[in-house]
Amino acid sequence: MPKIAIATDDGSDLGATLDNPMAFIVYDVADKEILSAQMKFFDENVMEVIGDCSVAIARGCSDRLKADLNSKGISTVISNELMPDSAIAEYLKIEKGSIGGTNYECKH
């Protein structure tokens, strides 16, 4: 089952960058359906948190991190959306209102 990581700076807004967000919301997805979502916090190593994801989404990403992620098989997606649920809906090409207020399981 694919996992998609969405950067967030405050738990409710799409992160400005993949490089140093407060946390990632990691969505488990199957056939364009979100099965679960977990908020994962980290200190320094992005790969410890999103290493098992196939896609990482934020409003920006440094070229260095983008190259590192791509070399590990993680695609980077830059989104203009403001909210994580809207960004994943846009990526999955599903109706933005169909996700609405995902409850996140928190992992530290």
C-alpha cells in the first residue's frame, strides 16, 4: 500500500518546505482512498520519518533534498494548496471536499 508524506509546519497547514517542517502527515492510500493518516514528528533526519513513502508533498523543496529523496525512490511534489488534505486530494485527483478533516494518529 503506497504511503504519501505531506509536510506540515503546524499540523493543519501545508508545509512551506520538505526540508525542515515541524512534522509530516503520512497517509496510507489504496486505490485513491485514504485508509489512515499519522502525524509523525522528527528532529533532524527526514528519511527516518518518510523513508517508507513513495511521494512527499510540500510547497517547496531544496534541490539537494529533492535529489536525495529521488535517489531513494521518493518522488517530490510541489503543491500550491494551503491544506494537507487539499494537497493530497489534488495529487490523487479526487474531490477536495471528500477527505475533509482527517483525524491523525500522532507518532513521536
